Amino acid sequence: MTSASKNGWTGGQNAFGDFAPGLVHYTDRVLFDEVWERPELSKRDRSLATVAALTAMGNIDQLNFHLPFARDNGVTEEELIEAITHLAFYTGWPKAMSAMTVAKKVFGTDGPN
């Protein structure tokens, strides 16, 4: 699932190549190679915070990447579903429902694994 290589993160490069070199640089080198590697938070905690922020802002398109990435980083599907449910009370029902729709699609319709 991840876009990491021995040379660092390549997700931005894979998505935008030479089309948007500045965004590729900040995505791959700064965000994923530097910020996500800082030891002050685990990748698991960073993923949970990221999913919460994306849900709160209603940026559900990015959840298609970040929900599986969070799972890869050790957050269980049950924890992600519970976090989105909890966020409904703080971010609004429509945002949580939209996020849960993505989670259901990403995790499959048979329930959490």
C-alpha cells in the first residue's frame, strides 16, 4: 500500500511526475520523508490524527488513501470506525457519514477485519 522505496517516499512522484515538481517535493521529501518519520509521534498516532483531521474537514477523497495507510500503520479497522463514529458528535453527522461511506468501501461490506 505504501509508496516508500529505498530512496524515500514516491507517492507524489507517482501521482504527478514532472507535472507539479514543487508539490511532489513537499509531499515526498518534506511530508512523508521528514514529518511522518519524526519520532515524537508514532506512525499509528499520526495516522489516527490524520484520519480525524480529514474527517473533521470533510476531505473524504483523501481518506481513500489514509484509511488503508492507517491500517498499515497499526490502527485497526474497528478503531477507525469507532473514531469516525466518535467524530460525528464533534464534526457533524454529514462529515462522519461521508467518512464512514469511504471506510465501508475501503474495508469492504463484510465488516471490520
